[in-house]
Amino acid sequence: MPLKQLIIHATDIASRSLPDYLVSDPELAFHGEARNAFTWLRSIITDEPDWCMTNGCPACVVLHIFHSEPLIRIVSVACRVSNWMSHVGLMEPSMKLPNFNFWTQSLAKAVINDYFWGYNYWIETYDRSVYMDLSTRKLVYQCFEIRDAGYKIPHRPLGYDPGVTADGRPRIHIEDTPQPLFMPEENIEHEKWEELVLMAKKKRSRSHLLPRTGGQGFTPRKHSRNTAVVV
């Protein structure tokens, strides 16, 4: 997941730029919305190491997305950020990722047609993911800013040009206008969902992926296309 690599990189930059007595609080290297993005993404990735690495049964990994709103949101954010990083040239040619709009469409279909979440929750979650997407872009921007300042928290001089780096390179562009809301045109096929649930039930590996204790504090739910049950 590019977001995990971003957090690893941002944490390294923070540890190299902060004084020793602040290294345990790497979020202090950033400010504003970038700090919010760093803190939120780091908490999810820390709480869900197996899921972020897609360890275990593939069907279980997919179904686990629906255990809490933050997991649905981070998938939406990951799709948007991955598309943006490829667009602005932050990915090596050999590491370039495909366009993830198809996955966002599939996620929208699944959430809207889920009896536990539904249409209204998708609208709310998508709005939050747009905010977190733009905040994550600002986190990337500030990582470049700190690196260009020699791993020191930069104090902007009077002649500071936010559009140019210290060595004269044009900075990446943070898009202020979000992409259109992803709304599915057709319902997800019932048979495909049932097949996914059946695969998860057959795999013993789901036991270490599905339970949630502590962390984000969201109660897990059982997956069913007919009944939404909080457990």
C-alpha cells in the first residue's frame, strides 16, 4: 500500500529533523492538515499491520474493509492518493501503479448495496476521504519541504517561493478540486458477494484478521448480505 510506504518515509524524515527529545512524537514535524493526515494514517496502519500487508486469505482481506468506517475510508484515500502520485510523477517507472478508479467504483457499489452501511454512509465516508486525500497531499508536500531544508523544520524566508524547491525544481501541485463523487450505475452482483463470503468462511486465516480489539475502537460486524448484525 503506497500509504504505508508514505508513512514510513514521513516518519524517517520526522525523526531526522526533530530534536532528540521530540523523536517519539514524529507528528510534530508537520503542521496543519498534514499533521492530521500523518496521525490518522499512522494509527490505522499501526492497528492493522496484517491487513495492510494483505496477509492471509484474500477474501478475508477484502471483507475486513467493511469492519469499520476508517477502513473503508483509507481504501478510498489510497486509491485517490495512488492516482495522484502517479499523475505528478512521484512513482518510479518500474513501480508505477494502475489507475485505481475501477477499485473506487467497486468500493462504492459494495458500500451502497451493503445493508449495514448503505448510500448515506458512502456519501459521508467519501466526503471524509476527499478531505484526507488533500491532507495527505499536503503531508507529501511538507516532506519535500523538510528534506529540501536539510532535514530541518523550515522557517520560510521573506523571498520564499512555495512553487519552487531549494534547488530550483518546480514543486508538485496539490490539486484543490476533488474528483467527482464515485457513484455506481448498477448493483453489485449478489452471487459474487456470496461467493466472497463463502471463501472467507472456509479459510481459517480469517481468525487473525477479523477480530478488532482496541485500536480505532470500532465494533466489528458480521458480514451478511441479508442481515446487518453488530457483534
